[in-house]
Amino acid sequence: MIITVFGATGEVGSRVITEALRRGHDVRAISRDPSRVRGLPDTVEVRAADASDADQVAAAVAGSDLVISATRPVPGQEHELAQVAAALLEALADSEIRLLVVGGAGSLIVPGTGAILSEQPGFPAELLPIADACNQQLAVFQQSGHAVDWAYLSPAALLEPGVRTGVFRLGTDELLADHEGNSVISMEDLAIVLLDEAEQPEHYRARFTAAY
């Protein structure tokens, strides 16, 4: 496939590119500042585009089979997530390009509570802005109708660089945790989840999640 990745310079986006190349796909890496995209094989096509601008998105993704959005705003600009979601939907509305989005864990329902993760007592205050922004991002997709074939991946509560194991569990709207209550997945394994979904779609216009 020809896979276009937004957020190519980020921790998740860069691992998505590595996983896509590992599987033999053609990759386009999109960044507002292409000069920041370094260390990629020459086979990766680097393009400049602002993911919050629908016209720029449409130009950047033309000819793609799949778009993966793994953008993360800098602190203070969290509102950009909803703007990017709207721009992606607008840009892809008249195409047959599938869209996979890396979102947040804050909107996952904590089993036994009936409440979402970001509403739990003790949820870190410093994470509320990005959690709320991810919740708004998901709402944009859920309220979008059926013009675009999208899927939204909420990671485990703790997402960090780690090891590529290929062993994880998938779920839908509930937070996944181990028997000790830990909800974790590595960025490397999250990239596997995304590329598995790209190659063998199982989630259509829906959110899903992954954790150990």
C-alpha cells in the first residue's frame, strides 16, 4: 500500500513509519517542517503539509491507499487535535482513502466504574488538557456521519517507548489492564496494531484499543 503518515516526526509516527517499511509498504512522511524529518530511508517520500488545513491534506494524500494520523500538539495548542480531525474528514470525504487515527486513552471507560479514565479521581491534572482534547477529537469522528472510512485507536493508559513484542490484546471502548491493574503498551507494539488494522481491517467508523 501507499501509506501517508501525519505526525511523522513524533514518537508514535516515526515508529509507524518503521513498521510500515518493515512490511514492505510505500510511505509518505508528512510534516509541517520537512527539515525535521531525518534518518528515514531514501524510499520514504517527505512532503510538507499542515494537517489542520483540509486543502493541504488533500494535496498531500492524493494517491494514497491509507492515511495514518499520529499528530500530537505542543502544550497550549491541544485544541489543534479537533481541528486536524475535521480537516482530515473534509479532505478525505470524496476519496476512498481509509483513515486510521492515534488518539488518547482518556475517553476509555474504566471497568466497574461507568466513567471514563480522565474522570477518575487522581487522574493527573497536568494531563487533563491533552486528555480533554483527545476526547473532543474522538467526538469529531463519532459525529461525522459516513463519508470517510475511519478507525480511531485509543492506546493503553501508559504509552511509552519500549520493545516490539507483537503480543497484546485488543478491545473496544473499555480500558484494558492486566491482573495488577496496569494498562500499558509500547509505542512499537502500538505501531504493529495500526499496521495490522491497515492490512486486515476489523474496525469500521469505530474506536478500538490495545494493551498488554
